Amino acid sequence: MPPVYPHRAARGTAPKLRQWQQEALDLYIERRPRDFMAVATPGAGKTTFALRVAKLLVDSGEINRLTVVAPTEHLKHQWADAASRLGLAIDPNFKNSDGRHGRQFLGVAVTYAQVANKPALHRNKTDAGRTLVILDEIHHAGDALSWGDGIREAFEPAARRLALTGTPFRSDTAPIPFVDYVEDADGVRRSKADYSYGYGPALQDKVVRPVVFMAYSGTMRWRTSEGEEMEAQLGEAATKDITQQAWRTALNPEGEWIPQVLAAAHQRLLKVRDRVEDAGGLVIATDHEHARAYAAQLDKLTGQKTTVVLSDDDEASERIEEFTADGSKLWMVAVRMVSEGVDVPRLCVGVYATSTSTPLFFAQAVGRFVRRRNASEVASVFLPSVPTLTDLANELEAERDHALDVPESAQKTDEEEGLDDDLLEEAEKEEKASDELARGSFAALDSNASFDRVLFDGDEFGLGGEVGSDEERDFLGIPGLLEPEQVSTLLRQHQAEQIKRRPQDAQDRAADVVDHRQLKKLRGQLNKSVSAYAGKTGMHQGTIHNKLREACGGPQVGQATQTQLEERLKKLQNWFVGRK
């Protein structure tokens, strides 16, 4: 007879499950799989779901050993603390040299690197009992060929494997162990989740916070490696090289852009703390040098010592825990220690001050601010107004699978979908870009910030303005407690009021800007619809875009007119209902 699975844990041993967690748990109980993969947006509660599965399997006697594999040392302790609240004791301090864990523990929490270093040891531990392996942020199992091989060797004998991820999968085509890949109509193998719960549904269910993105532009001046002095407006139409150099100039702590944006973000944080007393802020920096410089600027701005978290700091985990517990601390600056998985629920305001721009890293970073505690909390993230980041902000709800064997033609078409970022490895090497800058002759000369626009739920608001202007203050002063529909209504009101305040000729120009942003909105709608049709048919998104262009004519999405985009949307709607 199969073991009995109670739907509820013993009274007092676990919190009430959210609807998606219960649905995923019911599906797990129904299937009783050896491998199960749950994809859920950051902040939705993957840890709670996974530990409830573990609790059920332990109580039923199906497993008697638990191994949690996490990306970082800090997350090992976070998992151990969460498990202890359900009566599951796992050792986060286990070292490979220990050989085995103490009898007082059900199992261990280890990192991917730890397993890859001694896969045979962990295979023996797995084989010694009826083991459940929880693979947190499973995409890390493909960080290197040796890592993937090590994870596969170590946990192949496991009785059960539960894989979790909260972000788009890898940019490369390295297969991830224990993930199922299903071939679509184009012959491309794509990852297949057993249960998925994206940001859009989570926002509708009020499981996560709405995120308002505050984009800042400004004038940048720098000297190239050839000695030529350049000047450009951050985010204006330019070559990729000029955009990157302007972006790096903005992030230079010796310029004015960063201090001005930090001041605006701090003003926003103080506004949020009017209603959310313990609200905190996080600056995500490119490297250690920039992190320390940003922290020094915040020290002067706030009058208190800023928490700095660096990856090579032995006390990093303790610093994160202290910041989490002390609601009087205003700001934390980090490189990547808090970019993924780390739970600091009081973070409400963020500054994306890094040159890393993969969809994976961006989603992980934004995920630090979406965790909902109380009703109506709103998150605000400040970022440079560059197309790569604003596109990712507008596509926050996009759900992507990990694809293998992508044809070359399809890879090229990905450019119009905004997915032409560098490989994941660049997102994980925190100091690579700045180190290259330091060794070269590039020199940032001068920078200043200006308020550009607000991005929310795929729409864009605001007509721009100087730092400190009424236009900026309108948006910085949004209350910290609002429902998503209230956020949209208030943003539209502010934009309408700004148009009315301007002279007639400025209003005419503003109307042109609004039309331009309507065009961008149509692009977003088309990309979302293409994504949904790809999910329905199994076709690659790039192939769908090509078929739409064949049927309706016109250039790629980025160059298409409003009429052409509307025609493609109508054509795609017809395809959904079976019309040609």
C-alpha cells in the first residue's frame, strides 16, 4: 500500500498554505513523483511549499533523510531556520571534511559548490538512507559542466528530488540535471515544470507586492580608450557601445548621477516609512569598490552607518540578519549576496546600480523587493534609464523556459524579444565588468541625473523633469500602501496633472511622447501575446514573430509602426481562436 499523505501538518507545526502552495502540494500528493519541479516567482513562498512536502514525506515514513542544496552559504542557514520551525532539523554547518552529520540532524544544507567538490561523498550520504533532495534555484546546477556532472552523480540515487526556481532559466544551453525537457514543434527542447506560478498571477492573488520602477536619465561625459571625449544622454537612441559607456559613467561614484539618484531613493524611502515604519532600502552594486563608495554617500545622506554586505566577508550572513531584524537601519549596500533567495521582507525601496543585465539576474534582484508582508505594500526600484533595463522592467511578468538546441535563426530572432543578454556566468561574476574598466583607459568625466519616467505593469508614466522638480516629487510622494489598481490610477492622475501644468506647446510635445509610449505599450502587448501563443502551441516565440511578419508585412517589432503592431495583434487573436 502507498504511504498516507495528510493534507495538513500537525497543529502548530506549519503555517496555513497559500492557494498555489496547496495546489502544488495536492498535485505532488496525487502524482507521488520521484522528480518534481516547481517554478514560482520570488517572494511567493517556495521554501514553505518545499518544506511542507518534506514534512509530509517524513511523517509518512517515505523518507528518513533530507538534503537541501542552496546557491550560497547564507541561504543554507535560512533553510535550516525555516526547517526547524516545522520540526525538521538540518545542519547548515556541515563540511565535506566532516564525512557525516550528527545523529541529532535529519540531514544537511549544502551549497552547489560543496557538492560539486566532493560528489562521491554526497552520493554515499544520499544512498545511505531514503533521501529527499531539495534543489533550491536549480539553474545553478548548470553553472559549469563539472557542477552539473557532480549534482547528477551525487543525487542520482535519491528517493525523491524536488527542484525549485523563481526566475527565468539560463541564457546558455547547458542542460540542468533532473529537469525534463520536452521537444516543441520547432524541434527545440524546452524545460517543463510540474507546477508554475508567475509574478502576474501572484500579483493578482496579492501574494507579492506591485513594483514601481523609477527610471532616471541624465547627461554623461567620458573619455574613450582612444582619448576622445564623448557626451550622451543616458537612454537616448545610441549604439550599444555608447549606451554601455554612458551607463558605466552614470554608475561611477565620483559623478553626480549616483548621489542624486540615491538622494531621490532616500526621499522615497522616508515617504514609505510614514506608513511602513520598518521599511528598508537596498542598493545593488557592481563590485566591492563601488559598494563601499555608495555606502559612504548614504552615510552622509542619512546620518547613520550603512550596512555593507560583500561576498568575501565572513560576517556577511550576520550583517544581513542584523539588518533584517533592526527596523531602525535604513540602507544596505550589497554586490550579489542578496540578489537571490535571501529573505529580507522589510526591503521596500531599491537602487539597481549595477551593469549586470541578464533577465535572470534582474528578476532575482527585483525579487528581493516583492515579498509581501502586509496588505497594500508597494515596492519601488530606481534604475538607469537604459533600454535593456526598462525592457526587463516592462516584461517583469514574462515567463520563460530553459531552451536547448535553439536553431541559429531562432537565436537571432530573440533580439526583438529583448533576450539578447550575455550568458548567466557574467551575472554571477560580480567584479568582472568593473575590473575590466579599471585595467583599461576608459575614464568617466562627469554625470548628472534627471527624472525620466515611471514604469508600472507594462505602462509608462511621466513626462520627465529635473531632479527636485514638481514632476519628480509627484511620483516620489506616492503612498507606500496602495493596491495595484490604486497605483495605476494615481500614476495616471499625476501624468494628467503634469500635462495640464505645461504650456500649450509643451502639451503638444507631450502628446507626441504619449503616442510614442503607446507604441511601446503595443510592443509589450504583442510580446506577451506571442509568449502566450508559444505556450499554447509549443512553437518558438521567434518563429511566431516571423510568421506574423510574413502574414502582415513590416519590419521587426522594434521598427514596426502602430498600425503594423495592431494588425499583428489582431492576426494573433484570430490564430488563438483557430482563424487564419
